[in-house]
Amino acid sequence: MVHPATDHEEAAPASGTRRRSFLTYVAAAPMLTIAGKFVLEGEATAAATPVSGQLPLPSVAGVFDAGDLMKLATAPTMPLLKLEFSADNKVLFELPRLESGQGINTTVVMMLAEELGARTQDVVVRLSDARPELLFNQITAASTSVRTFWKPLRQMAAAARSRLITAAAQKWDVPASGLSTQGTGVVGPGGRKATFGELAKDAAKVLAPAVPASPKNPKDFTILGKPHTRSDAVDIITGKARYVGDLKIPGSVVAVVVRPPTLSGEVASYDDSALRNTPGFKGTVKLSTGVAVCAEYTWQAMELAKELKVTWKPGPLTDTSSADIQEKLAGLTGSLDDSVADGDGDEIDASFDFAFVSHAPMEVNYAIADVTDGRAEIWVPSQAPVDGQKDIAAAIGIPDVKVHVTRAGGSFGRCLFHDAAIEAAEVSKAIGKPVKLMWTRNDDTRHGRMRPASHHRVKASFRSGKVRSWAHKMATVQVDFSHGVGDLLVSTLIEAHVGKMPISQGYFALTQSVPYEFGATSISLTDLEIEGLHTGSWRSVHSATFRTAEDLVIDQIAEKAGSDAAKFRLDNAKSDRAKAVLQKVIKDGKWGRPMPQGHAQGISMHEEYKSVAACLVEINATDPKNPRVTKAVIAVDAGLPLNPKGIEAQMMGGLTDAISTVLQAGIHIDNGAVREGSYADFKWARQRHTPPELQIHVMPATTDEPGGVAELGVPVCAGAVATAYARATGTQPRSFPINF
């Protein structure tokens, strides 16, 4: 049931490429499983062992983080990935990750081109359909994609390179040691050259390569480490790049869903009699989430939906508002361990509230489904398509489900869930036609997934300018981990004999840490489960609110201790990498320069994903209700930076998210209903809110492997924006966003 007009490939190769693919190389599985288990077991044992003296144990995330877990979980299925070479000299790779604007396609192109000796324009990366056999190797989350692919993809390409060189040596009857690859071909003495496509058939027969299949030393890189424009940039700006809403499905209808006024409300009854004789009307379908209205065109469906008469059963939260939820969260942080306090020193005990936040990607929730003859075919942007495949099959009672993954117009965690795909499949099954189901912006804002509201309590004691103890307790509405990441956490942690642990707490432990020498340190997470709320992993999950709360307390301690806020961080930072990024922003941002009244600087440092970043911002808060970040200087140490331009883009996006959520963008719940409905009142940062002056410094390599960066920019910039506002206004903000 494949519709020819819906080819979902990211960049379609020349006609017949698949039929002319001769050579496939399979990635060698990295031998990490045993080592990964050992490290995890060792950390769990250490955490349970008492220690004496003042040296705190490292956090779990400081030893073994979410990226290490993902590498451990994906290693067994890396041999199932394939690299193909076509007769028209293209290198083809099906990527088991979602391209949502973060640039993973481009980085993979660079990695393969580097190791193969190919031109980047000859490497074609397409998004893979859901492949259940890949298990956890088709999850895009937690800034882990580059880290998980770093060794396997390079090894795969190096193995292919060695066989191509051997095939050329045999063809020319020359020593393989004298040959090399460049320009998507093998070159040899006397100007000889053969393209990969010409050598592919012979290379497939090579059993014992005549040259080593070793990945390059980073010092020999000519592509990786250099700024590279997105490989799909031209396609995006010219409209050639196709999103799910662009796909043409013969015989399809468009559906929008009329949704309840309150969260998780239900349909009591509905009357579509007034719609039945309207041109373009194709029917209605009752769903658990509302009533789907089908029409020939999108605008028709939206207009008809306005005329549908529905009687609703209220949702379970009709007596609940945001303030009620925050009060419950605060009650969960009421007890902190007093044993970490220093009776002879000063103490700070501060609490912070953070509102719900919508994912709000530019592309609204959208999916296409064709359910017929006991089979289902789905097109949807998905961060966990194998999980989506299972959920859709369960919803419609049909096991034969094929999921085509399309690129996403932003995600930030939203595409870990398949709400639109499930609805589309249910409607298609009911009406017997292919369905293109679109959520409106109002749907996405009021009924979509949200970053949960949270409450933080930070208690610190200090003496003589030195923090002696630090306790941070975070309470949050439970993050919905009922997707692939949750399955990964449960299965891998149990397999590693870590023991049973709530999923969200396991994730918290693998991502959060205090990057400063603060004596006896404790951090913890408590979940509040609330029926009827639709939550999800929002960019950086717990980190943005966690870092913001800590930075505000750090500034308070520095002030009470009579220390400069930047110097205090520098003096207490645990790692040399952290000190280096702090020094960079302090110097280039001209920390401490005189500022007019109502203006101030703020600074933050954050370590996560085996990367570390620092951010310095300047803010104009002469009008506290309309503050403007006027300057930002960011330094990021990504370990081994692969594409500096891509890293810069991630920091830019992280800064915008931070400005939004710290200063102005949040979600209110009023008696079980979301107040905001679009960008008009969910006040995401516009161009006028971004700083006129922005510097982003990608630090030289400090390790031999890349770290994660997709989420790093949000927490570090959030902390800097919050502290800058506090210093500019002389206040201690405790509720975010500040202007809510």
C-alpha cells in the first residue's frame, strides 16, 4: 500500500539507486556492554558505601550519564545498520534517528564523508522507517545521537574504505598501501582513480582487506571539526524538504478534532446533522480525545469543526488550577536533611516555582494514516517510531503497522509521543480512507504535551565564603516517560542490577549534578502524579529549572560572602573544563564592567552530556515588566567538536528558549482548562527579544570523543538570564516565568 507520491526519503537519490546498490557494509558492534555494566554496578555500590571526611561522592551523572546508558543499550543492534554504495557513486545511509532541526543528518554526513574520503554532497542520509529489530537504537533523545554513533559509524566507514582500496589495488595490480581515498573514489599512482560506485561490486567480494580498517586519528580530520552548513539547508529554504503535511496521499481526507474545553474531558454526545449536506464534508468519528471532523480540504475541516455541536463530560481537573498544583508541589519539598547543615555558619533556604511550558514547535502535531485490509501505514515525525508502532497497533487492534518517519519542524521532546498518529489511525480505520490529521495551534497549546510545573527548594550552609553543605530537592508533576526512553531506562537499569527505581528518578540521577565543590551535597526528585495532565520531556527535561534555581542561590551566597559572583563560581568549579569556559565568558563578556542603573550582567555554568558550557548575559530591566537581554556570550566545550556551526546553532536556540521560559512564556491552568491558546498569549520570544550582540565560542577539543549539545544551551542560558534579572532589579525572583 505504498503511495508513489509520498516518498518520505530526505534526499531522493537518482532514479534506480536502490536497484543498483551493490555493496553493503555492516557496522561492527562496539564491545561496550560489559564495561558499561561494570561502571554502572560500581557506581551503585559506591553510592551505598559510607565514606569518612569531607570528600563527597561523585554524582551518578558525573560517572555514568544518560548518553552512556544509550550507548550501552544501542550497541547490540549497531550491526544491523547498513551503509550502501550505488553505481551512480552515492553513499547511502538510513538514519535511525529523527531529524527535527538539530542537524543530526549533517553530522552523520560529515562523519561518513570524513572516514570514507567522500564528498559530503555524495553522502545521502535518509530517515529510516520504524525497525522493531533495532530496539532502543531508534530513539532520538537526551543529546545522545552523536555520542552513540561516534565509534560505530566511523568503524563502519573505515571498514568500507579498506575494502574499496583493496578492490582498487587488485584491479590495478598495485600495492594497496600506496592508495588512498578522496573525492568519493580511490586514487593511486599516475593519476589513477576509480569511483566508489565503480569499485563497489568487486569490493563486496573482498574478505581480507589489504589495509587496516582503522578510523582516522582526529588530528588528520579535514571535514570533522570544521564549520559546515547544514546539508539540507538549501532544501529547507527552497521548500524542497518535505514534512508530513506536504505529502500527497491519493484519495485522502483531512481531519481535525474538536476537543473538550477542559483537560482530558470526554464526549457525552454530539450532533453533526448540520454538517452532513455541506460541500466537502466527509464524516465524523468519535474518539476518546474528542470528535474528528473529516473534509476534503484543511480549511473546510477547520470551518466545519466550528459548527459541530458537542456535549462534554468535564475532565478530572475542573476544580484544579496552577496555584493548587504549585501548592501541592511545595508540600513535597518541606523536609530537607538537617544533617547537612553547618550550625556555626550562615544558611540560605530558598524556594522556586516554575510553570508548565508547551513544546510549541513550529510544526503542529500532524500525522497521516492509511488503515485498510488489516494493515496500517503511518507517516509521522517520531523520536521513538518503534514505540509508536506498538502504540498504534494496540489502539486500532491491528498488528501489521508500518511507520514511515518524516522530518520534523521542531520537536523538543514532543515527537516522543504519537497522539496525532493514533488519532489518524483510528479515524482512517473508521471511515476506510487515508486520513491526514492535523492539530491546530490551539490544540497543541491546550491539549498537547507540556513541561511539568515544578517546585525547587535549595538549602545551603556556608562559612568564611566556603559552602559547607548543599541540598536541592525538586518536586515536579510527573514527567510522562511511557515511551521508548522509559522502556530503555527500566530494562537497562534492571539488567545492570541497579535495582528498581522510578523511571523519572532514574533519568534525574543520570542527568543532574552539582558542578561545584559544595561540601556535603544531596540532590533529589519527587514526582506528583496528577490524573488528566499531559506531560512530556521538554528540551533538557529537569536541567533548565534545576540550574536556574541553583544559580540564584549561588549568587546569594556570593553576595553574603562578599565575593564576586563570577569569581565565586570560578573558585568552586570542580573541573578544569568548567573553569576554562567560565574564564572565556568572563574575559570576552567583560564581566564586571560598569552598567547603567537597571542594567546588569548574569553568569552561569552547566555540565551535562559530557559537555560543559558557560554563559554571560547583559540585560536591560529598566522596565522590569519588559526586560530585554541585550548581549550574550556563550563558551561551550563539547569535548571533540564535530561541527562548530551546528554547535553554535544549538546554543542560539537554547538561549531563545531560556529567554522565553525565564522571562515571559508559561502555561496557566484555570479550573482544569489551559488558558493560553497560541503564540499570541503563550509568549515565546520574538526577534525583538533576542540580544543584538551574541558571541558563541566553541572551545578547542578537550577530549577524544564528542559530547552532547542539543539541550546544553537551555539550562546554562536560563541561569544567566535569571541572575542578570535579579541583579538588574535588586530582587530575588522566585516564580518563573518572571512576567507571567
